[in-house]
Amino acid sequence: MADDLATIQRCMADGLLDAGTEPVALFRGPAAVSARRFALYRGNLTANWQRALAGAYPVLEALVGDEFFRALARRYAHSHPCREGDLNHFGAALAAFLGDFGGLDDYPYMADVARLEWALHRAHYGSDEAPLAPAALAAIEPALLGESRIALHPTVALIASKWAIGHIWRAHQPAATEPLPYELHAACRMIVHRPRWRAECREAGIGEFAALQALARGEHLGDALERAADAESDFDPGATVARWLDEGLWLTATPPTTQGELR
């Protein structure tokens, strides 16, 4: 019985993914009627895939157009079928998939735009944990602050690209005042975060980005700030740390003592 059920389920799944496969033999009634009904079901599934991806990748959809995006959604779903009921996780591999998808060879920045959009999508649905409070950081002895380890908030993502993905993203926002840049081949470093319950992104200087990357690797705060100063001569550690706290980029601070992590 279990084998029969598995076979039926496999036939149904194959029929949903391949329009050339019609599992009409599984249904009672006229074959033509069953085929039409199943085609409607398949169409609804394809539409759900497209809506799920469009919700996570609105800029990508705007860049490639509706028809191309529909084809992209179908091909992606065939290669990466959703394994869970929550379609908010459906597009996790799309950025990597774009590298092998035909028709985008002349637009090599698309994959990095997708990486940025997925990071924003994940931040939107990410952890509700409270970020590190400034008072908690102030409670650490000054002599130990430089040797403290900082955990970034789970909603934070660091996206580096050789393309102007920040400009591209901003140019496609509903209230955009910034036009799409003429020169797209320009290095860009983006910080994704979710201050005050809304996912946002902003560009970072080379020093700030280097420091956050170092913290994400588990380096001490002092070492991370030194990396920033080495990368950017006018880096201001005090103003930058204050901004990080205001934006909620840090989750915990752990000094090299027995007092444990601070929040």
C-alpha cells in the first residue's frame, strides 16, 4: 500500500512539473476533463511559484520583465522544488541558479542583485531578538572592550559586489528619485539590517565593511576596528560604533571575563 501511494504521489509531482506528463489515469471520469482540471492545478502552482519569487525579488522582476521572470520561476522550480510548505523559503538558491540560467550573459550583475534582495527578504522574516543595548556595551570595562567579541544580529547580512547593486536597488524602489546609473561596473558594499521592524540596506565604506566582516568571523572588536583604520584612513571608530548600535547591528558583546555575553 505504501509503495502504491508513493507511486501515485510521484506521478502527481511529475505531472505538476512537466506539462508533457499527464497523470490522467489516476483520476476517475473522462480523461479530457481530468487533463483540463489538472492543467488548472498546474497553472495555479506555477502562479504561486512566480508570486513567491516576485515577493522576494521585486527588483529582479522589474529588471528582466514579467515574461522572462515567469520562465525563470518555472525553470527554477523544476531545478529547486520547494521542500516545505512555507514559500517564503522558496527562492534561497535563486542567486546561484542565475549563473547557469541562459539569457543573462550580458547582465552579470543580476546574481548579485538577487543576493541583495534575498538578504533583505531574510531580514524581513528574520529573528525578533532584541539587539545589543548601548547600556550593555557601556557596562564592559574599557580595558576589556577591545578584546570583546561581538555577535552580529541574525538579520544582518554583508553583501559585496563588483557591480553597483546599491544604485540598481535604489533606482527600482517605489519612491525612487535616483536614476539607474550609466556605469554599473562599480564596486559596492552593502549592509542589510532591520532597524525598527523594517528591512533596509545601505552602502558602507571599505573600512566599516572590513570591520563588520572581521566581527562576523569572530575577531575581537579592537582588531576589527584596526582593520577598518588600515583600510580607510579617515575611519571614525566612535561614530561608527554608535551608528551600529543605533541601527541594531549587534546582538551580543562578550568580554574576556567570566561575566558572559551581554545584551
